[in-house]
Amino acid sequence: MKIKNLLNNKTITDINLSFLSLFSSAIVYFLLRVVLGNRLGASSLGVYTLIYTIYMFGLQFADFGIGAALTKHIAEKKEENITVIKLISSGFAGAIFSGLFLAILLFLISGYISINIYHNSEMELLLKITAICYPFMAIEKTVMGSLNGLREMKLFAYISIIQNISVFLITLAFVILLKMDLYGAILGFVIPTVAVGFLSLYLVKKFIKKEHIRFNDYLRKIVFFGLYVILIDSIGMINTQIDTLLIGYFMDETQVGYYTVSVIFVQVIILLPRAIQRITYPSISAYNGRKDFKNIRKLIRSTTTKTLLITSFLSVIIAAFGKITICLFFSSDFLPAYKPLLILLIGYSIFSPWVSIGTVFASIGKLETSFKTSIYCAIFNTISNILLIPKFGIIGAATATSASLIFTVIINLFFLKKYMYSEKSSQNLI
């Protein structure tokens, strides 16, 4: 019983630390957009959001899924120290290569993205500056994935919090004190990303051995798993960012700015589920490694039920005070964001419980299922946004996104039942 209680306390502590790191990210995300929206206006906020969205694509893909692969494999082999060393060392080599490749690619196509897609020549230099981040993103994600697999959540949280505080302070200095406006806002996240990516290596230096930094069987294993992760993440990013990108394509930066405000507030309700997912991922992986399917099912049921109750309550609060809050933090000029916010709340309230266990298929070795469901959802979301945005604007984007999130939950629950709750579920996982 004592051991069980210890594990429960450890899990609760890890969730709290994970939530703290995500909360710091969310509060910085929110406060910076309040500052930029009030100081630069809706149009420049829209440009910043488009650049930051592309930055977020890099954050997802710079390490080619190696960080997520390390979380799973380290969680399963945590007691085998030499295996952990080989995994992290070889993963580091692959991440560096991947980050450099993506940086060069963005640098080369920045002109095309700026002029041919968003018809804004100012974005070209901003995208080239953003490309500098990618190799350092890859390093940081490799370190973060390793720490998550080792369940070193204190260090995990510290890295995130330090980076978020740095982004906030440097952005304020460049935008307000030095009056660099949009360029200062971009440098505000580029400089901390480079610095933290480089410094984070210190936290796992004892696991990085020069003789293992090479292309070997461990790296092939990680990259194969990472390939599925990168494909799933790319489709996942389409699901979460396609609305903003298509508003920028079909409409203008001002509408992107309004929609950004809607997204800022709705992100509050998935903050806790995202924090919980960081713990359920290695936990379910560990249970799966021991073939302990009963505890996997128990964890899924408990996590999703509690998440649904909390996020539903938060959604009601946000809906009730949405107009007042928008005017308080921005101004009445941003009130066009309120109706899209109400529509998005519906989809995100239903989607949030799934977020808390969203990596379950990866944890049980069913990445192909995640890939298939992600494709179905991305197609549905993209087509819906293309059809609705030209006619209904940001209201159409919110409607398409909410419908897509609900569709995502339905299709994933179908496969979850197949692998975890059917009579043959145990045989399916072996």
C-alpha cells in the first residue's frame, strides 16, 4: 500500500509540475498578445500570429519526433542505464541533423510563403530570423523528451518556465523600451529559444557519450517511431492551426488578429488536459511494457471523467464573462472575437478529455491508428474551413474547427474501444 501511495503522490507531483510549465507558457502567450494587440493593433497581431504559427510548426517537427520517441523508449527501459545512454546519444545526433535541415528549408522558401501565400513582403525577413531557431528547438525537444521519459519533471518544468519568462521579458524590452515593434516581437521568442536550446544540453550531459553519437540501430529505432510521430503531429498541427492559416489566406491580418483573441481564451480549457497528457503518456507506456492492461483502462476512465468535469465548468465561466474579459484585456474593438469564442468553446469542451489521454495509441504501440485517425480528421477540418471561411469569415472558421474537434473525439473513441475495451482487446495489444 505504501508503494502504491508513493506512486500516486509522484504522479500528482508530476502533473502539478507539468501544469506549472504549461501555465507559464499560457500566461506568457496571453500577456504578450494583450501587449501586442494594444500596442501594435489587430493587423500586426495577425502578422505576429502567422509567424508564430510557423514557429510552432518548427517546434513540432524540428526534432523529427525524436523527443517523443525517447519519452516512450526511455520510460520502458529506464532501469537499463547503458540503453538510456545509447538512446539519448543517438537521438541527439538525429535531432541536430533534422533541425538544420528544417532551418535551411524555411530560409529558402520564406520568400514564397510571404509573397505568394500571404501577400506580405515584410514577413520574408521575419521568417528567415525564425528559421535560426530550428536546430536549437530540435536540441531542446530531445532533452525535454528524455527528461519526460526519465520522469524528471522538475527539470522539465524549469526549462519551460525559464524559457517562457525569458520570452516575455525580452519581448517587452524590444517592443516597448527599444520600440522595435514587430521585429522586436519576433526576436523576443527567437533569442530565448536559441539560448535555452543550447543550455538545456547541460541537463542530460551525463547521458550523451561521444562514442554513441552516430547513426546506429538505436537511432533507426527512434527515427522509425519518430516518423509516425512527425506524420501524426503534422496532421495534428493542421487540425489546430489550419483555421488561422486559412483566415490569413482568404481574408486579412486584422481578421487573424480577432480570431487570435478567440483562440487565446479558449486555450485556457485545454491547459490542464495537456499537462495531464505529459504524465499519462509515459505512464501508459510503462503499463503497456508490463502488459498491465487493467491499469491502463482504469487510468483512462479516471482521467477523462475528471477532465470533462473541470473543463466543462471552465467553459461556462469563459462563456459568461467573455465579453467583459475581451474588453478588459484588449478593447471593445476586439469584440468581433466573442462569437467565434462561443462556438470554439463547444468543440474544445468535448475535445479536452481526449487531449488528456491523446497519446494512448502511441503508448500501446498503435501509432498507425493515430496516423489514420489524424488523416481523417485533418481532411474533414481542412475541407470544412475551405468551405466556410470564404462565406462566413471567422465565424465559419470557428464552426469548422469545433465540428472537426467533435469528429476527432468520435473517431478516436471508436478505435479506443476496439483496442482497450473489446473482448479481444488484450490480444490486439500483444
